[in-house]
Amino acid sequence: MIEFENVSFNYLRTEQASVRNINLKINKGETVLLCGESGCGKTTLIRMINGLIPHFYEGRMNGSVSVAGMDTTEAELYETAKVVGSVFQNPRSQFFCVDSTSELAFGPENMGLPEEEIRERIDTTVALMKIRSLMDRSIFEMSGGEKQRIACASVDTLNPEVCVLDEPSSNLSLEAIEDLKNTLLGWKQKGRTIVVAEHRLYWLKDICDRVICLKEGKIIFDMPMKEFRNLSEEELRRHGLRSINENLSMAPIETGKMNPETITFEKLFYNYRNCDALHIDRLEIPRNEVIAVVGSNGAGKSTFSKCICGLMRGFKGYAIIGKKKQKSRNLLKSSYMVMQDVNHQLFCETVMDEVTLGMDEENRQRVVEILDKLGLKELADRHPMSLSGGQKQRVAVASALLSDKDIILFDEPSSGLDFYNMERVAELIRSLRGQKTVFVVTHDPDLVRRCATVVLRLENGQVVNTNSSGEIKDYGREKEKCYSAAVRICGQP
Amino acid sequence: MESAVYNPGKLDRGLIMDPRTKLALLITVTTFALGGAGGRRCGMLVPVLCMVPFLLLLTAKRFKTAIIGIVLFWGSSMLLAFANAHDLRGLIYYIILGSCGVLGRFLPCIMMGRYLMESTTVSEFTAAMKKLHVSDNFIIPLSVMFRFFPTVVDEADSISCAMKMRGINIGGRHASKIIEYRMVPLMTCCVNIGEELSAAALTRGLGGEVKRTNICRIGFHLQDYAALLLCLVPWVLLIVDVVR
């Protein structure tokens, strides 16, 4: 179905080839997992299958790629689009219309199909994916998981023989991943050929038949899923892969003593248009510890984080930090959010300017110290936008540390990261423990288990479960298990 | 499995009008309210025309915006009338004349544009353009703009949050660079999103050679005829004026 013959590719303005001499044959109806460290060439392969390389992303390409007997390097993109459907990583930037129904119609409309048939196709897709309740709605108001389902549905209406997905689960909660899994199973039953590039592997172990691992643009192994499942953790780590039998428990790390000081938040209430988004009377957390905030999409996590950072207009609650009452305005001064898209918060021309921007007084020595600690010393004169994602994140953390913030909040710091980068983020967060109060809003159990000392689970705007490290809850079960409740996929035992 | 926690509201747009009618209204309102065409003869009609966008916003259930708009519009017109009646002179008069004049003329047009943007879906807009026989080379960029507008607003919001956290504000130390700090990340983010967006659209077959279908049904209803009639009156008056 898909055939790569001796394919190499260099992106424009890069020295290194992103894939080299790839020879690969994927049969009809196969479901293939592409994995490997960040930058190993997974995305490049996906882009070759759907024709975005070389038609959209330019560069130097050798060899040929054929999909269903069609040469994707020669065929125009709209020809390839009839055969290959693509789902991308970012749910925000892959819908073209504002409302869901026109979005589903968008693909078939481009093909010039008659109106009747388009309506039929939409009905079939809606029934198959059980998304009746999402029809005729504004996509801008949907949660990430819902957006991703619409993205899958709009691929489905084109009825492609081949589906490619590029890190589709990066921004999704565990519940939404479960939905995605069901969608893929449905496609598989229809006999479609599916290629998924992913970092989080656990949800694909029952879907994929074959695993291809890449490193530095070369295939290092290609084996059936049966065999792959038996690989040891060490072997997976060697290739920078996450666990296939990912432990979904969100238990905090074992630590000695917790800081006895506390921060108390009171009256954490917030309403959006008559909808109770956040409703917490009182929340006491230990100061200078790492607090993970988990919960499904729409549970109130982002409202919670905005309130804590004092970014919510009309928020009436306050925090008591060391006996001082801090209202919303002071919270804004004493807290800092490291956003999911770090590009939003880098303003200056050099890293040095960036980190000293919020400082009250120049303190050269402290700046150097902190840059050194975060491994940014050599990068001090670079433009922040020229750095890698992880480095940008560090710059944001450095500027928070230097502007003497008490609270640092990370919004999904590990989305779309491979094993090593995730570990690095966890390490960074752990290193802040004891000096700052850190909140980590995340869907990633791996990250929680590596850095959090307290886990808060939000549901419908309320804290439904708190689990502190070292605390044994009396559930009559093992401590570890009791907290896997945090990740028990909604509605499924 | 449905996530019961959060359900986006069904699109509730109130009175549905054909995009072509809205476009006609926009052109008429800008010509006569902002441009002041037609002179004295249309003078009586202008306030009526100016009320149209606010009424439309009311039908779209945007009560707050509509009421603020109405109060501002009538407030400024009355202030201007008051200033004229009392024969005010000097600086105060010019300030009133300037601000009220600008407000009274621009506000209805801006509101009309806003209503057009908010109440029209991309596919309705494309369908209307198709019916007006506008070329695809013009429609596609315009429809992308429609889609892109809310995204830019979203991005700008996040950036201003980031700026607040860094203490970059008008009263702060970095006030002189406030525009630069806002624009640089905004442009980077918009370029990134734009690129991803075009990639996604291309993989779904945009830009093919076949004639694109549109499942969106648009057409004129009673409300459209009423609105078009209203638009016709000042134009007829203008033409009569010119011919004579």
C-alpha cells in the first residue's frame, strides 16, 4: 500500500538529513506505529506519505514514495488527499471552519462531491464516531479532546484508504486518548491502513500490528507488536522510548518530610456565563512543594491555574501565604505561569534580556548563577525564538526565578515530549522543590510520578481527591492502587 | 462516551440573514453614516440606518454590546445637539465635536462589521461569494481570514496574560516597548498556526481543480427583503439627487 524506495530528505536550510535511505513497505490494512526520540524523522515520514513533503515543506528529496500506486512526490496534494487522510498534533490549528458540521463537510466539498452524498457521508461518520452531540457547534468552544475527535471525523468523511496521524495524543487527556483509541479501532475494522507517529505508546499496544523505530533518520528496528511488547524497559530507554505498559497511576513520589508551612487558598470560585467552572471553598497546600493538578478536559484545570496566577478578571478569592492575605492583584505579582506554548511569553532579543526583564534590580551574579543552573549559560546571547522547545521552557523558568515569584505554574509542560525530554522536565521541576511552590497542570502520569509531592484531582471544578506523598489513605487497599483512581478512565472500571 | 462536563453551546445566532444582505447593509451604512453621502435629503434616514446594526446585534442575543452601543450613539448625538444649541465655542466645542462626530459616525459601521463577522459562518460566506460570482482567488484568502480572526484574538489574549505576569504594562518600566513586546510573539505564533492550518487544509484537498461544492444553503427570506428595501431607499434618493 505504502512503499518507500531509498528515500532521503533534507529540509531547506538544514545541514543534516532528517531521513536517510529509507526502504519500507507497508501492506494494505496494516496498522503501523512509528516511534523514536524527538527529531528522529517520524514526522518527516508521515509528511511524505501525505505529500506535504515535498509539496508544502521544501527541501532536497531523493527516492520515491508511492501510496496506493500513486507517486506522492509527483501527484498534486489534492490528488493525494483523496487517498490519505491526516490528523495532526495540535487540535487548535487543524480545523478550517468555525462550526463542526461545515468542518466535516469541508473535505468532501473540496472533492466536489454532490451535496446529497456529502450529507450521507456526514451522517455515516457521525453515527460511527458517536458525535451527534458535537454537531452544529462552534469548534472554538470545544475542549482539546473534542477538537481532536472532530479532526478525526473530518478525515473519516473523506473515506481515505490510508490514515496517518502525527502525535495525535500529545495534547489529550487520558479520557480523550481512550476516545481516539476507539476511533482508530473503528478505522482498523474498516480495513484502512493506519500509520501513527507517537511518543506515548501504551494506548497503541492493542491497536498496532507493527512497530518501526527510527533514530537519526534511519530505521533501527521493524518488528511485530507481539515482539515489541516483550522488550525490556532498558531496551526501550536505549531508544528513548516511553514504556509500552505505561503505569497510569498518578501517585506522588516518595519523599521524606513535607514542608510544614502552608499556603491556603480561599474562595476559589469562578463562573462562566452561569456555568460553575470552579468551586473550591478552601484549599490548603504545603508551601514550596510540587503540586500536580490532574483531571479530565473541562474539569476546571485551566480556570484553576488562571485564578491562581491572578489572571482571571473578577476573581474574588485570595491566598494566604505566610499569614499575608494576597488578593488577585498580588497573586499576579507573586506567581508565574509557564505556558504550554512558550512562544507566548518570550519577548526580548537575547536570552539575557529576557531573563532580566522582570528583575527589580540588576544582580549580575545571581543571573549568571541561575542561568548556569538551568544550563543556559552558553545560550545567553542567542535569540530566544531560535532555541529548542525545552530550552525555551528553561528560559521561561529562569525569568520566573529571577523575578522572585513565589508560585510557578507549569501548564502541560511535557506534552509531545519523548522519554528523555520528559525526564529532563521532571528533573527541572524537582529542582525547584524547596524554593518555590510549583503547580504542574498535566495529563501525563509519567511526569506526575516523577516530580509531584501532592496530587490534586479536579472534577467539575472541585477538588475530588488529594494525595500527598507519604500519606497513607485508609481505603483498605494498597496506597498505590488507591490513587490510580486519579486516572481511572471515566466510566470504565 | 460523552464528556458531560463541558458541552459547547449550540450555535445560536438568532435571526438568520443571508450574508449578501448583511454585506449590502454594511455598504449602505458605511456610505451614508460614515461617508455622509446624500447630504440633507438622507439626513433623516441616517439615524434609522445607524440603528440597524444595534437591532441586529439584539436579535443575535448580544444584549450587552447592543445596549452599550445604543447608549453611546445616542449619548454622543445628544451631546453634539446640546453643544450646537447652546452655541458653545472654543476648545470644549471642538473636543465635543471631534469625539462625538467620530463616535457617531464610526460606531454603527464598526458594529455592522462586527455583526457580519460574528454571525456568518465561513461556509455561508463562501456560498454567498460564490453566488455573487466572485473568483476563487479572492474567496479562499477571505475565508481564511474569517477563520483566522478568532485565532489571532485568542493568541493576543494569551500574550497579554504573559505580559501581565512579567509586569509589562503601561505604568511599568518597559512601557516604551509595549507594542514590540506584544507584536513579536503574536507574529511568531500566527505564522506557526497559519502554517499548520494551511498544511491541514491542503491534506484535505483544498485547491483542487474540481468545482467545489458547498452544502450550506443560503437564500433570501422575509427579513432579507425588508432589510434590502431599507437599503434601497437612501440609494434611490442619492441617485435622484445626482440625476437632477
